[in-house]
Amino acid sequence: MILNINNMRDIENDRASGKITFALRLGIKNAKIYHTLLTFGMFACFLQYSFMFAASPRYRFLYVVVFFYQLYILTQIHKKTARELDPYLKLTSMSGFLLAVIFSICINI
């Protein structure tokens, strides 16, 4: 997800320098759709793991709170142009880290 945002942000520079990234091949509109699929695919994987291995679902699903923040980031990405995506690279990185930490704690309680 972070790499995709970076590639969407740099799409014009990549085009000018002759780099061929996945985002460049897709175009900015389809790259944003691809980013949406990556985000929901990630959600599905985390939830599937929790359903398969959670002994007590009450506290094992606390990490879902981070998903709402990531959905907010996703909606903002869809509203922005490629040049305006720079702050969302950092936000996506931090939310991914937060998700990993909270998920690790929740599944080991």
C-alpha cells in the first residue's frame, strides 16, 4: 500500500524519466481503485485470521479501530490529485505500523 501511494504520487516524474511503474501503467484513477482493493484485501486477511484463531473475539478485534482511520485515509486519497498525496504516504505508514502493533498485542492477550 505504501509503495502504491508513493508510485501514485510520483506518477508524473516517473512518466518524464521513463520509469514504468504499476501505477503509471494503470493511470491515476485505476491506481486509486487498485489501492482500494489493496486496503480491503488487507482488512479481509486480518479479519480472516482473527475469525480462524480468536479464542475470545471480544478483545481480539480491538485492532479494527485502526481500520476506520485507514478508511478515512483512503477516502482522502480518492479526493486528491497525484501531487497532493505526499502527506498520505506518512499517514499510511504510521497507520500500518499502529495496526501491526495493536494486532500483535490483541492476538497475544
